[in-house]
Amino acid sequence: MNNLLNKIWVTLISIFTTTLRHIRNHWHKVILITLALFMLFQTGLLAWNTTHRSRPVAGLRLGHQPVSSFEGQNLLHKINDLITQTEAKPLLLTTGSTQERITPRQLGAKYNTSLIESRVLETGRKGSMLHRLIDQDAALLGLRNISFGFDTVDHSIALAYLNNLNKQISTAAIEAHFDYQNGQVGIVKEQAGQELNVSKVEALLQQLGQQDTQPTNVDIPLNSIKATITADDLKPLLPQAQSIVNQPIVLQAAGKQVSVSSAELSQIIIAVRQPDPNQPTQTKVAVGFSDAKLGAAIDKLATQVSTDPQPKIVSGRTVISQGSSGTHVDGTHAKVEVVSELLKREQSPVAAPPSTTTPKPATTPAPAASTPASTTSNPSPAPTPSATTPKPPAPAPEPPPVATPTVIPIEVGEVAAPVVSQYTETNPSGRYPANIGDKKMIYLTFDDGPGSYTEQILDILKKYNVHGIFFLVGRNMIVYPNSVKRIKAEGHSIGNHSYTHVDLSKLNSAGITDELSKTQKTIKDIAAVQADLFRPPYGSIDSKVFDAMTKQQLSLMMWSIDPRDWSKPGTPEITKRVVSGLKPGGNVLLHVLHQQTAEALPSIIESIRARGYTLN
């Protein structure tokens, strides 16, 4: 075996030596043959790529994938496949400390397929002969790749995305404002906000998309939002602010009172920028008062002293309920009283505190007073304190003296009891019984529609499989005919609620008839149904209204549970009021024109069912 290997090895060395000797003796021929073979190869490659012009040159890559075997529609399909893949590749947007991934598809990117196809087919076939040969050789070796970006982005889609991104990362500037601690008013320095310049970012993304190679990480600059009120603006106002907060105030009405402390007063004081009367082209900063925070203090008092009037209910000539007047606090008048007091204080400013920052308690004791020198000739040296001797604690800062509050009387007005002539029928012709078998029934009714929130309410009713009774206003049906048709199509009942939502008891008989008949006709024209239920606006009904209703063959349907959702008390309160009035056969009065009603409806339905009641 070893002898065989030795013979092979000797033979290979002999062949190699002979070849080298031959090349050395005939090197010019070897070069010529090699050059001839290279030229033959180049000519063949050029001929192939020239005769197959509908295909990319041999070995060409698009998006790092070979495409030279595709032509015609197959090539277009391949390009579209690569575009689909590119659309799904995320781009990392970095904005300050926030990072957000977005794909070209989310920006509504649009690609120019025909342009990409032209670039693919022209590569290796355009330019001088030398350039073409270089491109074709590079393509064959897998070194020629065509990258592509999107041509443009959909403005509306990109704008919606960037606006949503801006909501997530933008922060509003915080104005400099007054603060109150240890009896002194100080200043909290302003803070700048930040936001995207949406139009510039969109233009930047547009430019990046048009680059052949799309980056994977893009830094998005943020614009700084400057505060309009700065600490320097507030410094001259410190004396006035200190004067205003020196004494707390007490709002007093009907034996009730609400205290507003000095700290709370400092939050009511705001700085407002207004034209400078001495320099019309300039503005200056002056002391103002926060309407919202002042109103909150007044509302707190109002909730203690205000009472709702109870209507005087009359049926025909019979007084069913005498009712009672209510009380209320006139918020505007109360604000005037409070602001007048604060303005008096502003006009007598005290000296400004020495610092605009909240004073901090001392952390080291004040130096002790020096001891007078002894009169003896040999004074004893003072003992050297040990390193471990604790320092005496710093004296606690004395609390500021408590100022006597200023009492501001607030006038309480009377709200007269409204007189309502009405009938109280809630179950016309026994159609809506209190119990069906062993089920305790509750009925939801919706007035004043159709309107802005009707569709949302219908969506909720459909989700919970609940049917309601909609008392519709004629002129509103003209504006929202599709909502009327949907009410009928989804199995809800439709009732007449007049044509213009006027107090019918204040009209003559002809006017009442006109209101009801026009509404009846509108319901029939749009929903193809003859309404037979009627609810008067405001629940106001007298003998004239009752007679007109009867002639129109309408049955009266009032209500037994009124959460007063029209007053916008908040969704939890609306639900609470409905639940508090539940009893079998309950008829809930709701309105479709208020967002809070739509927001409260799911919890109303769930709360009713949770208490063992069944909805129609």
C-alpha cells in the first residue's frame, strides 16, 4: 500500500513539474488561450443576456433574492411578492426615550412596480460596453443586488398614525405657578413640553422610503414646547400673591360653609398674559384667578345648600301634588363676590418674601453667640468638645400664625316649583305588565331621538339583546332617517314625541294636532309603521293634549324612573339613580342626545339584570 501511494505522489510531482516547464517555455501561448477563453465567455454571456431581454441578466438579485429566471408576468408577481415582504419589515422609530416599531404598510406606503421592473431589466444592459460587462459579471458572481424603497406614503394614513404617536409621546408645557408653604408664597419653575413636528416627520419618512436601502432605526427629533408663563414673569407678582393668600376665606350660605385655605387660594391664583395698555404691541403678565378651581369651591358649597324643586302636578283640575320650591347658588354671582374680595387684597400688596423658592428648614444650627471674655487674669480655657459630642438639634421652625379667615356670604336663590299638568299612565292598555310569569319586568325608553348617540345606544342594546321604546321627534327623524329604519328593523318600538319638542300644553288645539300628525306621518314615511304610543315633551299634558292624542289613536306612556340623565350627573350617578327606583314594571326614562347616557347604558343593563329583573 505504501509503495502505491509513493508511486502516485511521484507521478503527480512529475506532472506538475512538466506543466510548469511547459508554461515557462510557452507562457505567451497560455496567456493568449486564457484571454481567448475569457473573451469567448464574455461574448457568450453578453449574447445570452442580449437575446433574453425580457429577463434580468443572469445571476441578478432583487432584495437579495435571485430573479434572473423570471420574465413577463412571473417577474411582476415576484416583484409584488418582494414588495409584500418589504412592507412587513418594521422600522424602529426612536423619539427621545420612546421607541415605536412601524411597518411601511402602516404608513400606507406605495411602491412603483413599473419603476422597479425597469431597473431590474436595465441593469447590465445600460451604459457603455465596459459598464455592461462589469454589471453582468458582478451579477453572475452574485455581487449585484438591487434594493428598493417605497415611492410615497399615503398622507391620510401616515398623518393619522403620526398624530396618534404624537398623543402618546407629547407632553404639554407646565407653566410656572405659585406654591404655598410655611406661610409664604413661592414659585414652582416652568417645565418645557415636547411634541412631534408631524409634517417634518412625515417628510423625513418620505425621504427614507425613496432611498435604495431603507434604514432599520430612525431617530425622530422632538420639538420643545416653551411655557408661556415663566418663573421670571411671576417674580414681580409675588407681593400681590402673598397679600391674597395671607387670610383664608370662608364661603357661607344657608347655615353651611366651605373653607378655602391659604394653600388652596395659592392654587386659585394664576398668571394671565394680556395686552400692555402702555405698549399696545407688547403683553404683560398679571394676576388672575382660575375659574375652574374657584368654581370647584363654590360647587362644594352649592351641593350642601342646593335642593331640587318638586313639581306641582295637576291632572285636569285636581292637584295631585303641591310640590315645593328648591334652592340654588348662583355660581356667577358667587364668583364675583369672591373675586371682589381677592382683588381688594391684591391692591394692598405686602413685601415680597426674600426667596421665590419654598423655604426649607435649617439643617444646621445657627452659630451660638460668643461668650464675653473673662475679667480675671488667668481665664480658664474652654474645654475642647469631644469629636463624639452630638451637636444640639436645630430649633424647629415656628409655624406661621393662623390668620383669621374672611367670611364671604353667598346669596341663596329660590327655584320656583314648576307646574306640570300630566297624566301618569306608564302601562298603556296593559302592554307592559309588571310581571310576565315569574319574571319581574323593566322597560327602557329613550326620548328626544334620533340623535348623535342613537347608533351607539342601538349597538349596546343589540349586544345585550334588549329591546327599547324610542319616542322620536319628527324634525330629528328627517336628519337621521337611517337610525329610524334601524330602530324598526332591530325590533324596537317607536312612539310619538311631537315634531319640534315643544311644550304642547302651551299650544292651542290646532297647533297640538299639527305637531302630532306631522310626527305620525314622518314615522310612517320613514319606518313604514303606524305609531300608537305617545309621550309628551317634558311630560306636560292637559285636556287639549289628551284630546288631540286620543284623536290620533295614540296611547299615553309616561315613566316611573327618571335618573335625570339630561343633567349630566356622571355615568355612575345615572346608574345609581336607575337602580334606586327599580320595581316590577318600572319604566326608565332615558335620552339619546347625551354621551353620558350612552356610556352608562351597559352598567344600567347589567345592574338591572344583576338584581333579578328582566328587560324587554
